[in-house]
Amino acid sequence: MRVVLAEDLYLLREGLTLLLEEHGFEIAAAVASGPELANALAERNPDLAVVDVRLPPTFTDEGLKVALAARRERPGLPVLVLSQHVEQLYARELLADGVGAVGYLLKDRVFNAEQFVDAARRVAGGGTAMDPKVIATLLADTRRDDPLASLTEREREVLGLMAQGLSNAAVAQRLSLSEGAISKHTTSLFGKLAIEAGADTNRRVLAVLAYLHNR
């Protein structure tokens, strides 16, 4: 799996490079600025982009803006964002196309290699990997015309955990419920969101995107 990595801090960039290589990823390019990232994404055609939000030359939202532009050119390009902050506007835009293959992790809340590598693989496979704090920020401005209003509180809990990338088994463990109960909740919420039967992974991604994009 070919990865383009964008991180301006040398030690962190080198550390992420070594970590990903140790877990079977191929680093197609490791760059330190927005323009370098744009060139690498265009030339290397990666399977995954791991992108710091704030890159030179602006040190504002350069990395995320480049990633969004790349996804417009190549819809569905898997992008895993790393940041110290929740950039709410761009996080919503990243989710807006409804394709999936997106992740947003906060640097100070990635606690071990397995957590990061699992998120990278999940995003590269078309899934989502959203930090709970990012989800909470996106949910902060609840609207009256909420299309998810028909969901029960428990179904919202289940869907929120799904947005973090948890499996049914993991959701069941977190909520102290049986897998069968979680399966019933997911089937119910799929129906309420009018998500047709299909591959379970695709249905989960569509449900999560509806949850994040429409709140």
C-alpha cells in the first residue's frame, strides 16, 4: 500500500515513516510543505494520503486544502488527517462528497502504534476513522431540521461509535450490550436512514457519513 505522508516536523515525519514501513506500508513520498504535497499526490498516485493540516508556507490549513483539492481531482482518494486542532469547516468539507475513505485524528490523542495503523488501514480500505473529539465538535451545532431525528438515543450512540470505526463487537463491549442487540440497532438505523441492503462495510460508511455530514 503506497502512502504519501505530509508532516513539516522532521522528527515526527521520520517517526511516522518508520512506523508505517514497519507495518507493511510503502512510503511513496514524505514531504514537508503544501506545494510538495500537491506534487506528490499528483505524481505518485498513492493508495493513502496521511496529511498534517498545517503545513508551510502558510502554516494554517495548507495540508487539508491540498488534500481536498486532490480529492476533487481523484474522488475517493483516501485521506487520513492528523492535526492538533479540529478544523470544523474543512472537516465537514472532507466528508461532504459522501464517498468515505476519510479519517481525522488529533495528534495528542493517538496513544499507540496499533491505533494509528488501524486507522490508516481502515481509511485506505474506504472506511472512516474519526476521533471522538472531532465528532463532538461536528455535532456541536445541532439543527432543527435534523434528518436523523427519527433515530433513538441508543441508535445515535451506536452510530456515534461506528463513526469512530468500531466494529459491532467493539460497540457491544463499549455499551455493555450483546452483539445481537447492536445488530438490531444497526439494522434499524440503516432502515431509518434509507440505506439499502448491500455490503455491510459500505452501509456502515454511508450511515456514518450521513451522521457526520448532516449534523
